Amino acid sequence: MLVTCWQPGHTFDAPVYVDANVLVGYAASSHHLYKSCRVVVGDMLMAGVPILVSMISLQEAWWGMFRESYRRINRQRPGSRFSRSAYRKHRAAAFQNHGQWIEGVARVVHDWQGAGHPVDVVPDSTTFAPAMTAAAIRYMRDFDFTPDDALHLALAEAHAGTYVTADSDFKRAEGVSSSKLEIVHLTSTGT
């Protein structure tokens, strides 16, 4: 695997698997990654590169939106603790104050599809293979990835040419010689 830092105009190996943080950054105009996510997704859309998302990406993006809403409602700093009980207690307030963010995560994917851009959800029942779960387990064991990150990487490796993420943990996968996947690291500065 090759890990590169994204720059505007990057050429992507198709298809591109997008991480939850890209969906969050794209959908929430006040997010620190908003500008970068808008440009990177714009580059993909203009190039006609097929985009892949997974249900785990959507779930994590929604969780991220609730966490960001909770943080703003309670005037907490980024990285503040957010738990399931906090979600349950503040869910209604999150929808009242930031419902557009939460709904926006799914809406952007539907908008891309509605505009005729190729967007697909992985895995489907025909592509979920033992090799993918074995890879995820290997990434947890050998690279100290969390289960969700290991699954993201295994999905991207099985289905995509490029994986776009703002999560710097994926730099640990650089040099995995068995994969041709390019991991493109996205930052708020675009470098």
C-alpha cells in the first residue's frame, strides 16, 4: 500500500472508497475538513471516478455528526468524551439543532447518485468473502487497527483502487506489499 497526502488535482485510481470522516467533512459546513472534503469530492465527481461507501461509513458518519452536535450544544472542545448515554440523552436536541448535518450525510450520497454519478455500497452479498474478514483480522493483529478501521481497510482493499481518509492511523499500513491500494490522507490544509 502507498500512503500519499492529498493535493488538489490528485488523480485517483478508480473506484474510490470514502471514509466516514470525508462524509462528515463534506456534509457539515462548519467542520474543519469541509473545504478539503468539498474539493476532493469535487475532483472525484469531475473526473467521473466511481465512489464507494459502506454501511459502516454511514454509521460512523452519523455517530460523528451526533458527537459534533453534542460538543457544540454543550460548548465542549473537540475530542470531548461522547458516549451512548450522552447520545440517548441529547438525541432530540441534536436533531433540533443540527438535524440538517445528520440528514446531510445520507443526502449527499443520494445527491451524487441522483446526479448520475456512479456510487455503490460495499460489500454486497456477492462480494463479502472470507478473504476480506481475514484481512481485517490481520490488520487488527499486525497493525493495531481498531475493528472498524480494519474493516474499512479490508473493504477498500477488496473493492477500490484508492481509499480517501482523514484518519492518520492508516499511515501504519504503508508498505503492505500484497496490496496495490493507494491510501490518500486528507487534511484541512490540503497538504
